Amino acid sequence: MDSTIIGIAAGAIVALVGFFITYLSGKKMAAAAIAEAESRSKSILDEAEKKGEGIKRTKIDEADDKFRELKRKFESDRDAKEAKLRNVEKETLKREESIDQKLEMISKKEKQVAALESEVVRKGQTIETKVKEIDLLLEEQNVRLERITGMNREDAKKFLVDNMVNEAKADGAQLVKDVRDEAKLNARKEAQRIVLMAIQRTASDHCVESTVSVVNLQSEEMKGRIIGREGRNIRAFEAATGVDLIIDDTPEAVVISGFDPFRREVARTSLERLMGDGRIHPARIEEVVDKVRKELEEEMIRVGENALMELGIHNVHPEMIRYIGKMKYRSSYGQNLLAHSIEVGFLTAIMANELGLDVNLAKRAGLLHDIGKCIDREIEGPHAMLGMELVKKYKEHPLVVNAVGAHHDDIEMESPIAVLVQSADSISGARPGARRESLENYIKRLQQLEEIATSFDGVLKTYAIQAGREVRVMIEPDRIDDLRADQLANDIATRIETEMEYPGQIRVTVIRERRSVSIAK
């Protein structure tokens, strides 16, 4: 037992010694680990402190930059506001000074107004006193006059009225005598003026041509026959006649369109004959058109001969007769050229007779003045010059040649007959109803004429008269003198020529009238 106890004690001692040894060994290892951990933690702390210092410096620098930027912006805004405030203060001071000056002026004007009012009151009192004195003097004068003349007021009035009536009668008689004497001196001129006025108002029949002719059809199926297979008939017809054939939805009608009235007449007559015959094909179309054209050429010669017979003109070249007949198929501003030329021939003859000139030459010149419009349009040049060359070619009288060429001032006039032709041409074209013009366009032209004249400074009123052939302009006499009135008339005429289109001529009359009125009491 003792040995057992001793063995147990010995084992315990051995175990205790082993534990102690193990403990000491573990403590050393723990101390070493602790030392190593402390060393690592210290290095980590040092590194963290370094990084913290760097971040701190970075943030401090960023904060400084932001602060400086905000400071600059604040100072800039402050300076701008201070400058604006200074400007506002200056403007306010200026306005205060201006207000003070205006108040001072108003105060001065109030004093002046008060002084003027007192002056007006004083002068009014003086005037009332003078009026009373004048009334007394007039009453006294009237009493003296009644006493001197031995007449009362009614008798004196009657006496004065009788004297004025007698004086007016004497002046009127003298004026009538002067007018009669002047009329006798100017009897021939006055007679010519009356004749010209009567001629100007003469109305004659005239034909207004248009640019289209309408042909009525027997039935709608005729349109297909006129057109033909694939349009060959209508193409052949247009090529042969030189016009456009318009076939549209218009019931039982076709339209012939062409600028030349002679070609339209050839086309109209040919189409009517083709429809009546019933045979419509290209060969037949050419045959009928040629035949109709020859017939109308012969008709033109008969028309020219009839015109010469109507005017009593003889010994005209046959080729000229054809040109005269051709005028039937020409128009000017909607006025038939032949009717216009015959009318000009009559007017020129009447005026030549009144003036004692050669009537026969005047008739010839009037009839032939627009003959140049019948020459083919391929020849360029003014119709007056073309007509002059034509009549010269066929041996007309030199005075007739000059009148034809000069009726639009293309050459210089060499005789009174040329002047008469120009006047008769204007009369025939300008008389109401001679040339086609719609009412709406006519009214617009008159309005434009008045608007152009009214647009100038110093113009009071404008009136378009004589069917738009004259515009009368009333001006302010205080603003425009006589010399300026002449210039104004030229300026208005120039504006009208530039901005308006019109047949013939327009006279611009500027009237400067000054009226001074005073009342005697």
C-alpha cells in the first residue's frame, strides 16, 4: 500500500513537473507571439497614422481651395452689387436734379401764366372801355350823318343799295361788251374748238374683238370625229390653221383660241364647213382650210375697197387695198382697227376742212396711220415706222408718209396734217366706249391715279376727271409756292408714267388757290 501510495505520489510529481515544464515552454511561445503581434500592430498604427495625415492634408487643401473660390465669388458679387448701387445712386441724383429743375421751370411758368392772366384781364377791361367809346362815337356819327344828309337810316340804306345795283349793272354791261369783243376777235378759234368738241363726243359703231371664238356643234359625238383617231384630225387642223382647238366639257361647243383674228376666222369657217360636209380627215382639212383662206383674202380686198368708197378715196395701190382690208382682222386695245382707222380718217378730214387744209390728203393719212399694225409680226419695229415704210413703198404723198410715221412722235412732224392725225387718233381712242376696259379695272385705275397724287406732301384733295384722262390736284398754298407747284406737277406725272399702265395721255393739273377773307363792320 505504501508502495502504491509512493507510486501514485511519484507519478503525480512527474506529472506536475511535466506540466510545469510545458507551462514554461508555452509562456515563452506566448511572449514571443505577443511581442510579434505588438510589433505588427505598431507598424500598422504607424502606417495608418501616415495615411491619415495624408488624407487630412488633402482634405485641408481641398477645403482651402473651396474657401478661396467662394471668397473670390463673394468678393466679385459684392463688387458688382456695389457698382450697381453706385450707378443707381448716381441715376437717382440725376433724376432728383432733373425734377428740381422741372419744378423750378413749372414754378416760373406758373408765375408767367399768372402774369399773363392779369395782363389779359387788364387788356379785356381796356377793350371793353374802347368798345363802349367806339359805340358812342358811332352813335354820335350816325346822328351827325342823319342831320347833315337829312335822311334816316332806312333811307340811307336804300340809297346805298340803289347805287350799288346801278354800279353793278354798269360793270356787268362793260364786262359783257368786253366778252363780246373778245369773242369776235377769237371767233375762228372758238368755232374750231366747238367743232373739235363735237367731234370728240361723236359716237360710232365699233367692233370689239376677243382672242377666242366659239363654234357650236350638232351633237357631242362630233367632238370625237374632230379629234380623230389618236388625235390626228385635231393635230392636222391646228397645224393648217395656226390656232389652238380647245375641246373640253362644254356641251356641244368647241373653242378656237388664237391671237390673230384672221387665223381664228379661217379656223371657224373651215370647221363649220367640215362639220357640214361630214368628211373630216387630214387631207380634207388641208383642202378646206386652203380654200377658206383664199376666200377670206378676196373678202379682205372687198372690205378694203368698201372702206375707200366710204371715205371717198381713190387711186390707191391694189396691195394697199389688201392691207386696208386686213385691218378688219386686227384690233387695238379691243377697238377694231379698221373701224378706228375710218373714224380717224373722218375726224382728220373734218378738222382739215375747218382749218382750210387739203381734205383728201387728211383722209388718206387718217385711214393709213395704223397700217403698220397689219404687217407680219416677224418684222420688228414700231408700227408707225413700219407703216411709213409701207406707204412710202407704194408711192403715197410725202405728207401722208410723214403723218403716218409721226403720229406717235417717232419722227418730226412736217405739216399740220400730221398734227391732225395725231389728235384724231387720240380722240378716237380716248372717247368713252371706244376701247375695251372692264368697269372694275377702270375704277381701280381712277383710284390708283388719285392715290398717287395724294401721296405727295402738301396735297389737299385730288380729283380724277375726264374719264381718267386728267387729274386735278388741290394743294396747300401756305406750304407750296408757284415754283414748287410746277415741280409737283412734273413729279406726279413721272410717278404716273412709272407705276401705271393706261391708253393715251393723262393731264396733271395742280391748282394753288389762296383766299384771304376779312370782314368789314
